[in-house]
Amino acid sequence: MTITEHTELIRRFADDFTALQEAVLARMNGICAPEVAAALEHASLTGPIAVALAHADVLARGAVRRAELSAQLPERLRRLRAHARRVRRARSQAEARYKEQRARRPAGRSRPADTLELRVARTASPAAFAEALRQELRDRGLPDGTPQAPESDLGQWAWNRQTAGDELPAPVRELRDCDDDAFVRALLRDAREEENPYLPHDAVAERWSRHARAALAWGRYAIGRAEREVLACSLSARRTRLDALDDAYQDTAVLAARSREALLRVVELHDRMWISVNTEPFAELIAQCRAEALARFADAEPEVWHSVCELTERHQAHCSEQADGCPHCHGALAAVLADAPPADTGEGGDDEHPTATVPADEDRYALLADLPDTAVVAVADAAVGDESALCGYGWAAEDGTTGHGDSLASSSGEAEVIGVCAAALSLLEHHEDAPVVLLCDSTEAVDAVDAALRSADPAAAHRTLLFPESRQLMDRLVRHRHRVQVRWLKGHIGHDLNETADAFARLALRRVSGRIPSAAARKEEARILRSLGSGAGPLPVAA
């Protein structure tokens, strides 16, 4: 195959999503022509292949689900499941290859390392260096930066200045200026009706990527509702509802692909920003800002600066990486100054989704010694599925009462909140005037419910709660905020109530998704209750 033909095939796959997906699946199944396989190895197709497989993965799982709900022949169901597993494996491999490719950044993308003295000072005294940098940027009339990477803000500033003269098309301005709910609706229209060509525009690409996950959750919500409707009728009457389920999977497959595409677009945009900020005149501007900030730092913290200079001079006298500017040594040197273990100073971490705070108790158990004797204590848990937004929840109380049910949730955190709210509302109804304490092993759920109860505002939890079912439950619970507490409990440590709540949650999910017959579900429920009864006893102070 000639180079020209090879190039044409790559270009075709880059421009034709259907052709690319067919080629990728053919390669996965071992029936791909050699020239096609060679073209698919091109680095420019790594990202698009991940997009195509994200789409194919949802469709493959949808085919399996339809077969399960329409009671098709076991042999066909086995083939569909095997295909879905191959697609999922191929998708994981494609994602891994893309990440590996991103890790091997071109040499031209890296910038010269800052001096060792600057890096040690910045790491050892981040607050003081940040203030020095802030003053320098302010005096120059530039946007505030951070002690680790002022170019993150300067990059955006430089890019905005570079593109300031560009007149935005009216549809782009509309996407940029609308509220978040309207933007998510635009993403759903993009998947369900007609592709929006303005979403990849530089002015809205980052917003597209931020909200793509919410749009994908609404796709899974549609799948969950369609599943419920299928399961509500007999096998003979399911055809129309199965067609609706197919439609929901088709839409969600597009949402999954577009979510991945949005991420690729943002990565490409950030690459261009990086180039902009690391070439003249902005690269020189950043170097000047850092150098002047270091001088300000030295004036403000003379003793620290003297220690930094002494330490780095001694270190560089014998460091094997001295010729390269000791690129990895600043963390250990800063730790010597602080008399502490080296800190993780990585600058490329993803802090878009911060981890909820874990309780500081040594054993990380929910302490209950401060509760009045009249308090009703229960543990809630939840389980979520892979294909749809259907979820199950369960709870078990200290007084022996239990409960479980199902709902729709965009995440495990939202499902856990639903379980907490449902349990608390039931216990409030049956225990007049008694305080109710819910324990939950999800820090995200505990933080969300606690924020809503403390502020007396359900909206405080709306970052976790996307769907109307959970928001309505939270609205009801906040009315009883003076009688309700929620605390964290370390999960899966053999605690009777926690294990019971977990078992009920998993049973509820299997029941609502039709994966366990009603008779078997009743037997399982009885078994869980017998198991709880056999280990009954007072809840320990450290639950």
C-alpha cells in the first residue's frame, strides 16, 4: 500500500465516524484488512478510536439488555454478552493507549525548568511565595496566578488577548451565556435531534466538557425509566417499550461519544494554550514574573531565603542531575527545610472532583457516645447499576426495623443520599419527637445531606443531586432538620446494620432491574432478615 493511499485512509477515518467504528470493530473481531489495521495505528486516530468505542460500548450493552428483557434464546444472549465484553475490553485498551500517548508529550511542549532555588522556595513556603507572585502580577496589571503554575491563569489571559478580536458567532454566544440547565438541554438536543457544530468552538469547549457528564447521566436516566416501563408489562406486550429502550440506548451512546469528544477537544485547546504561553512574548513575561516574585520573596523572608541558598548550593555540589538543573530534587530539599517528609508536588493533578474529607478519628468510626438515649440510629446504603440510572437502597435501624426500595440516581453519591433520606423520613414518621441519626459509608452523601440540613436549604446538596427524585426527598427531609443528623460510618467492616443495609440495597437493585424473580426476591429478603436477627444486639458506641 502506498503512502498516499495510507494517508487517504487515515483521512477518511478521521472524517467518517461510521467508517472508523466499523473498522475498529472489524479489527477487534480479527477480520480487518492489513491496510486498514495499519491505518488505525496512526497516532492521530488514537483519540477518535476511543470516541468510537465509547459509542459502541453503550450500544453493545443495550443489545444485551434488550435480549435479557425479551427472553431471547440463551445462545444468542451468550453471543451478545461475549461481544459486549470484547467491546468493553477494546475500549479500555483504547483509553489506555490514549493516556500513554498523552504522557509522551513532545519535547517542544516542555518549558525550561525554573531555577532550583525558586522551586525549593515555592515548595517550602507556598503561601509566602504565592503572595510575592500575587504582588508582582498585580503591579504589572496581570491576572493573579498560583505559586505552582501562574501560567495556568496567564495562559488563559494570553489566549483571550490573542483571540480578543474574533467575533463570536451568535450561536456560540448563546451557548456561552446561557445558564447551566439550558446548556445541558443543548447537549441533549445535540445527541437526540441534531449535532450542534458550535460545541467544539474554543469559547465553549471547556464548558461542553464540564457538563457532558451531566448530559450523559440524563441519558442513563432515560434508560432507567424505559427499563421500568418494560418490566411493568408482560413479555408479550413488551415490543413497543423495548423499542423505546433501544432509542434511549442510542441517545446515550451518542452522549457517551460526545462526552469523550469534548474531552479530546479540551485537551487540544489546552495544548494550543500551552504553546501560546510558552512562546514569545508570553514565555519571557512568565519568566520575568517568577524571577521578580522570587526577589520579593527573598526580601520578605530573608532567613528562609538564606537557608534555601545554602541548602541548594550544598546539594548541587554533589547531585548527579546538576547539569539538568536538579529537576526532581526540590521536593526533598523543601522537606529538609520544613523538617517533614517530602510532599507530593505534582503540578498536573486533576482537582476537578475533590475528595470528600474523611473523618479524623483514628479508627474512622462514627462515634455515637454523645447521642441521647432516645435517639433512633440506623445505617443506610445504596447500590447502582452500570447500564442505567436505576439504583437500589436499603437501611436497617437499631430497633430492628428495616426498609429498602429503588429510585434513579446519576451517581453512587446521589443513590446514597436517596437511601439516607428515605430511611430518615420513614423513621421520623414512626418515632414521634425522637431524634434520628443516619449512618452512611459515603463521605460525599454525608457531606451533601449535612450541608443541606445545616443551611436549611436543599439547594446546598444540588451539586450531588441531579435528578428530581432525590431533590424531592431532600426537600422533604430539610423540613425535619432539627431532628435529623447524618454521620459517616466506615463500610464493610462486618457491622451488622451496615451489612444488612448493603444486602437490602443490592436486592432492591436486582429486583427493579428484573434480575431476580419476585418469589426469589421474597426468599432473599427473609434470609437477610434472619441473618440480622441472628446477630441482633445493641449498637456499640463506636459503630
